[in-house]
Amino acid sequence: MLASGALFDLSFRFDRWYQKLPRSPSDAGTVVCCVRRTGPGKRETPAEVELEPGRGVVGDHWGRDDHDEARNEVSLVNTHVVRSLTGGDESRTPLSGDNFQVDLDLSEENLPVGTTLSIGEAELRVSDLPHRPCLKFVRRFGLVAAKRVARANRIGRRGRGVLCEVVRGGRVRAGDSIRVARRGN
């Protein structure tokens, strides 16, 4: 018998949500949308952006907060995850605040820390910093959405996405391919 008031982790109930999402490729993905955060709560979705080491997306709000550092210059989120969280409302997907919405498997198993991604003309390195839902994310998408991506993060699926460092700058366009560099390739 369990003691009354015992706490249970019932987050496994969100696994079905993640399992129902369309599967993304693991080695060669696509940039679906570029997002530039021009200020608190303000987003642009240009057809292309320029990346620079130490700056991330040129013109982005990154670098103005205390928590910004080289290892989190750019963020990627899976397009199927963010579309699910918005109920398919494409106009709301940029609110996640991620620089790139991508069709790529972002899981820890597929993209271990240090993995290199060639994306457009640029090159990124997957960071060891976790990408977690923040209070702004909860306000924009709701508590259930935050719980869903947090559960996916806990089991290695990176539901909230992945943070990266810019290794080599260059242009990235919506529709560009993403190539995952594997050891031995």
C-alpha cells in the first residue's frame, strides 16, 4: 500500500503525444523556417539570415541577456513539435523563440553533444547546455505544452530543441539542407 500524499511522476502520459508526431530524418534534415528575435516578444521570419561566430543570428536579440554565451548562440526546434504545440497555427510557431525550425531528429542519441551540423553556408556545434521551457514559453504555449517538451527532454528526445555554437558563419535560408557530421565520415 502507498502512503497517502505520495508523489508520483505521471509525466509518462506525455510520451504518446511525442510518439504520434511525424518522424524526422536523422542524417540530412531541412531548415523549414528562419526566425530572428528583434526584441522581447518580437519575431521576424526572413527567407534567410546571416550567422556569425560570437553573434549568432545577425540582428537577433541574442547577446543582450545575462544567460547568453557562446554555447547558446543559436537554437533549433523540431518543426513537428512546434506545430503540434500551436495546433498547426503557422503564425504562432515563431513564438517559440528558436532561430531555426527544422525537420531533423534533434534527440541526444542522434545529435550527441559536440556533433557538427552543416546548415546552409554555416557550421554549428551542438552544445552541452540544455534547452528548457521557460516562463515565456509557458505563457505563449501553456503549461501542458511545457510539460510535454520537458518530459521529452528528460528522456533524451530534446522536445524543447537544441542549443548550438556557431563554428563557421554564413547564410542560412529556409529550405537549406542540414547535414549531420558523424565520426568517421
